[in-house]
Amino acid sequence: MKVITVLTRKGGAGKTTLLRALVSAATSEGKKCLALDGDPQKALLRWSNRLNYDNPLLEVRNLEDAAALEKETDDAWDEGKTDFVFVDTLGAAGEWADVLAAFSDHLVCPMMLTETDLEITIDTFNWYCGLLDRTENPEDLPTFHVVLARVPSKPSKAMLKVAEKAVKLFPVIDEMFMERKQHADSDMEGLLQDVAEIKRKDPNHLIRTHARYFVEAIEEAKEILEGVIGGKK
Ligand SMILES: Nc1ncnc2c1ncn2[C@@H]1O[C@H](COP(=O)(O)OP(=O)(O)OP(=O)(O)O)[C@@H](O)[C@H]1O
Ligand SMILES: [Mg+2]
């Protein structure tokens, strides 16, 4: 069982969307996922309640506070059926982040390609480096990876420059999380593979062909997930 926490001090960077894409990737491979919503806005929990989600491979639950992660992961571990625990968080700094880090295997930090996002990601990375400095057993800390997020298919020169800087500063996952309309559909209709299925059944041939865009999005998320769990500190 791997515990993956999505976090960044920057609000709106794409945490919840990335988390949902990673859950889509994992469940589409038959992995059982527990998704915990630790953001007071409860975007993830609202999504699952709104869709009245009934999927044997996915349970979405509220995370009362950071300290509750220990019990959640212990319970999931004892039950022995969960492959991944994903934790969604608030786009801000706080002591809660230290607590989540203590119970996570991997931290994933989405970063949009702007100078402001870069600067705030530096803050987030410095927080992680501070944890490494303070701990006696750095090998017990989770890995930290930046995912370049919401990348348009034709990024501007300014965006490419930011990406170059990011790669020099942080451990960046090779695969980028591209800006895709399919993620907005996923917010309305379910996991990426579920929306793909809805498209495949559409009476309109044109809409049926759209299923492949969802498959592409899942493949991308699988690569990102692979980078997260395979990557070194
Ligand atoms: N890869 C993407 N492609 C298209 N739209 C995206 C993508 N990532 C995020 N978005 C959109 O950007 C907006 C912000 O994304 P999201 O809610 O995931 O960010 P967040 O970091 O969780 O925000 P918050 O800090 O408020 O929790 C949403 O409208 C979402 O649909
Ligand atoms: Mg969010």
C-alpha cells in the first residue's frame, strides 16, 4: 500500500484534478484506492457525493484533520485490500503538512508554468528540504516530486523557460499533466474511464470517437503515477 499526498502551497494549481486523474489511472488497472479529502473546501468529497459514486475500487472519505491520516492508513493497512491511499490537501502552508508527510510515502506537487507558481513551488520544496534537515531518519520521509501541471499543448516561450528552471530546481516527473477538457468532464461525470465509457456508448458517432481523448488522459496519468512511485528521493 502506498500513501500519496498531493500538496502545494499554491491554491488552484490542479491538486484535486491531478489526484482524480491518478485515481483514474490506478483504478483503471484494477488497483483499490482510498481517496481522503483533507481540504476544508471538500472539492473531492463533494464530487464523489454529487456523483453518488459506487465503485468497488474507490472509496472517498473525509479526512477530519492531518492527525487522522495515521488511523486511516493503519485501518486500510490492517484490512489489507487497499493499494493506494491518495490525500487531497489545502493550497496553503501549515503544520498539518508536516503531519501528513510523516504518514505519506510520496508527496506530489503540481506546478503551473508561471513565475509565481515557480516561486511558490520553491517555498513548498524548501519546506520539504527543511523536513529532511530536521529529521534523524531522512529515509523515513516521503519522496517529493513536482508535476508540471495544466500544460497547454502549445506552451509559450515564457512557460518553457519556467519549465526549464523547474527541472533545474526540483525533482520533476518527466510526464506532464496537460491541460485537457476531459478533466472538466471528469469533474462532472466521474473517473476518466467512466466518462470514456459514456462516450463509447453515445449514439452520435462523433462523440464516440472522443473516448480516445480520455484514454490518452488515463495513459498520461499512469505515466505520472509510475514516476511518483518509482522515483527516488
Ligand atoms: N490538467 C487540467 N486540465 C484542464 N483543467 C484543469 C486541469 N487541472 C486543473 N484544471 C482546472 O483548474 C481548476 C483548478 O483545479 P483544481 O481544483 O484541481 O486545483 P486545486 O489545486 O485543487 O485548487 P484548490 O487549491 O482550490 O484546492 C479547476 O477548474 C480544474 O477543472
Ligand atoms: Mg483542490
